[in-house]
Amino acid sequence: MKKIKYFYNTHTLRYEKLITPLRIKLLRILGFVAAAIVTASIIVAIAFQYVDSPKEKVLKQQNEDLKQSYSVFQEKLRQLQQQMTELQNRDNNVYRAIFEAAPIPDSARLKEMEKNKEVQLVQGMGETQLVQEMTTQLNLLSKRAAFQEKSYKEIDGMLKDKEKLLAAIPAIQPVSNKDLNRIASGFGYRVDPVYKVTKFHAGLDFTAPQGTPIYATADGVIKEANFNAGGYGNHVVINHGYGYETLYGHMYKIKAKPGDHVRRGEVIGYVGSTGKSTGPHCHYEVHRSGERVDPVYYFSNDLSPDQFDRLLKLAAASNQSFD
């Protein structure tokens, strides 16, 4: 039974029934609802601040699993990168050294990896930092592997071409020198016979009587066979391939012609004293990949270890060159 409320009316001096206007009732209802909503919001905010929702718990667990998986992946990736580095070092320092091939610099590897797009980035992954980093490292490692595979194919070609390679490497002395008494000046800084100042001497001088045969020290193709006004006089340059060239200067007479194919031990000319020279001799140079190197290390076929040791000492003597 609904209770009826009364109030004392001071104007009429009577008790009258209390009637609440509809507007007041609505305001009270709205106030209650607003207070309830605010209270509920505060409670929910506090709850979410300290208590995870079921969805958040699942997401956090998945995140932890991803981090653990990423740690395992990182370790495996580190091992793969280490193995790849070892393969690259072996490629440069062992395999290519065997075949006298120039090592591949890191800059060339990186340039080639950028140039060749054998492997594309993994598509369809999310843009999280972990996924991006894994994708980048996988892509880089894949490109390194692809480039290394290409390098090994080149080495495989070198293996198949080993006989030609060995024949193309200078390996004998350019003039007959059984007694090892014909080396007059070695590679390095020597006194110039004309200007009497110390200058760089880029080859070996072999003294011999005029007309002594000069031999090709490796198989190749005659690149130059003419008179050189720069000081070599009558000279011959042979391109052996694989980055090797040899030069023979101051000839009395040239036998070879440009374009001729010659074999190791074949006569290409005769000792003379043409050009900038102070006596009959053969000036001999070895060029590897465009760089002039000491020819004394390219007499492997016609010297014993004792003879080679003696030749090294003769070539190292500080004296005056013949050109």
C-alpha cells in the first residue's frame, strides 16, 4: 500500500497531502541515472586499470609467445649469419686464393645484393616492429645466400677451367738462366742509370748477349708488339687472361705479332738494348689486375727451393737498374 505524505501548511494552518510535481520526479530520476552512470564508469576505469580483460589477457599471452619465438628466431638467424660470414671468408681467402682470383670486397657484395632482386620481401605481414625487423634480416640473409651461390658457380667454373688457369699464370723466367747469374736488377726502388736518382723499378732486368731468345712465361695472346717511345723500346705485352699480363722490353728484334696466340716457352723476341737502356737486357714485368707486382714470385716451374731462395737474394740487392 502506497504511503501518503502530509505537510503542515502555515498559511491555512492545516495538514495537507504532499503532491510531488512530475518535473521534480523526472529530475530526481535523471539525477539518479546520471550518478549511477558516473559511478559505474569510475568502477570500470579502476577495474581496467588494475585488472586485465579476458581479451587483453589473451593478447598479452600471444605477445609473450611472440617475444619468446622471436628470441629463438634471432638466435637461429645469428647462427645463419655467422655461417654465411664464414662461407664468404672461405670464398675470398681459400677458394679464390687457390685460383689466384681477386677476393670480392664487401662493397661489391652489397652493391650486387641491391642490384639483383632474386628474393622479394615477405608480403602480407603486419607492420609491427618485430615483424619488420625479422623481414628485413631474412631478406638480407637471403640475398647474401643468393650472391654467395653465384660466387660458388664462378669458382666451379674456375675448377673446370683449372688447366687453362694454371697455363695462364706466369711461371718461368723470360730468358734462360740456369746458373742464376743474369738478374742484374730487381723490383723496387733502384738507382736510375741515366738520371742517377732513386726511382721505382717495376720489373726485373735479365742481362744476356744481344740476340738471346726471350720466352713467353705463360700462355696468352699478344696485346702489343711494337716500339715504345716511353722507354721500353721494342717491347711485347702478352694478355694471359684471368687478370694477368706480362711485358718484355728493350728487344733487339720482335718475333711475335699482335693477336698471335702463344704458349709458355715460345720465343717472342730477342734480347737487345733499344729504348732507354744502358746495355743488352730484357726488362720483364708482371701485371696482376692492373697492378705491377714483383715477378720474382712467378718462377715456380723452373726453380728448386734453394734456387728460388738464392734468386730472391739476388733480386733484393740494392743496385743500379739497366733502364
